[in-house]
Amino acid sequence: MLGSIYFMIKGNNTKNYKNSAAYEDESKENLEGLLHDFSMIKNEKPDYNLCYSTYREIANFYGKIYNKMETKYTAKDIEEFARDTRTYEKLNYSSKLGLFLSAAINKNIKEKERIFIDSPIPIDLLFYNLNGLEARVNKAGDKLGYCAKNSRIYAHEAGDYAGSDMENSELYISIAGDSLAEYAKNSRIFARIAGDDAGIYMENSELHIAISEDYLGSGAENSRIYAGKTGIWAGYYIKNSELKVKSALDYIGYGAKNSTINAEKIKIQYNRDSYNQVKNLKLYVGTLEGKLKSRLNLLKDFAEKGNEIYLDRKTYNKHKILYRMAGTKIWDKQ
């Protein structure tokens, strides 16, 4: 499914008008209107990148645009505006454009309509505050879908913080940067590749990811995380959550509480800190790689804190006396 996301992003918003000449005139007029309105917005203060400003500053600037935005534009008008090269003339930061497009979409696009943004450059803050809509983009900048609600977003590629603070939404993305779905609530996220901190601090959400970097699911609560290959510190301080990975590195489950971790393979490379912050954890491991001393220290440290540690029978039997002394039990996979 994840490999086909790119082919899912295109939509068709061409309407069947009886009078095509009248439609073309109206479409051209609307495009000029959007170009004019944005030319006024992009010269307004602040003259810095809004993408990493405070939530309030972003919301205030967006609100100013939204309140002035007219309600005569169609999805096709907005798509044409996003493709027009004139939109990008003397554009220092794309965040204002992202907020302008978001306001145009939120004020004009009806529920269940689709919008597809195919811009020549990645746009920050695109689909901000989206509500009840389906939106698609080829390549986006940072904070795609920030604060979106009740929506579905598709992207081939996006920068950092895609889907951050979204609620009751779905995000499908092929390639994402760092902090994918940060603070997302009651949402579902599907990604093929992501950077560090995917799913960080999300709540009551579900994350499916093929390949991620370090700190997968850090601080997630009441969530489910499914991954293929990931790096170090996966499941860092998760709470009341479930983490399933095919392959992980050091420090998996560090600080986890009231959670379950299922890892087909863990490879230990470094000397380990104590796992004294882990509580009420169930850890299921298929294959455990690394120096024997490091493996035993990991298992013993987990078990001494009252956690339940299970090893695949084949792995367990390789050093069953030592593993039993470390407090490990046999995991018979179903």
C-alpha cells in the first residue's frame, strides 16, 4: 500500500461547463484575483519564516488571511494558482504561501471535495488547519497538515513535522522528514520512509512505517506503532502503547511504561545505560544480536525491574542457562 501512495495523490477537479468560454473567462479572472491578493500578503510583516513561529503567531496571520479571503474560488482555481510561476516571484519564504493556500482551500472547498497541489517548490505550512477535506500534494515543505482535523492527506514527499498536531485525521506519505505526526491525536499515519522522532508524543494514534531513523514513537501514549527497520531509542518513554518492529538497535524501550514491545530482531552495539525507568513492560524478542555480555546485561536489567522478557525458543536455547538466569522466558510465536 505504501509504495502506491504516489499514484494516489492526483485528483481531477475539472468541471463540465456548458459554456466553456464563460468558464475560461471566470477562471482567468479568479486566477488574477488570487495572484493580486497574495502579492499583497507576501509583502506584509513579519518578514521572516512563519513556519517555526509560535502557534499563536501562525494562527493570527492565518486568521487575517482567512477573514479577507473571498468565497468565489473553485478547487481548480486554487490548483492553477499553485502552479502559476508568477505566484513564486520575489517569494522569500513559502510559509506565507502555505497559509494563503490553506485559507483559500478552507474557505472555498466543500466537504468531500478533493484538492491537489502540484507546486514547483515545496511549500511550508500547506494544508494548515484543514477541516473535513481530502488534500493531495506531490512534494511539500515543513509542517504539512499542521493542526488538520477530520481530514485525509496524501503526499509523495514532505519535510519535517508533517501531520503535527493533527486530530482525527489520516496521513499517507512516501518520504517524510523528522518528527512525523508530532503530537497527533486520534489519527492514523502511514509512511514508507521517515527521519528521527516519527510519532513523537502522539496520543491515541496509529503509526505504520517501513523505515525510520532513531527515537521512533518517543513519548507516545495510548498508541500503536508498527515499523520495519528502525534505529536506536525506539519506544523511548512510550506509555500504555504497543510497539512492533522487525529490526531495531540499542536502547529499545528505554523508559517505557505499561507497554508491550515486539521486536523480531534487536542488534546491540553500544554499552548500555541502566533501564531503571522501565516499568510494567512486556518485551518479546525474536533474534538478539551483539556481544553476549551486552545481551545478558540488557535482559537482566529489564527483568530486575519487574518486567516480563520473552525470547524466541530458538534464540533462547542457544544460551538457555544464562538467559534463564537473566530472568528471561521462552516466547513461542503463534
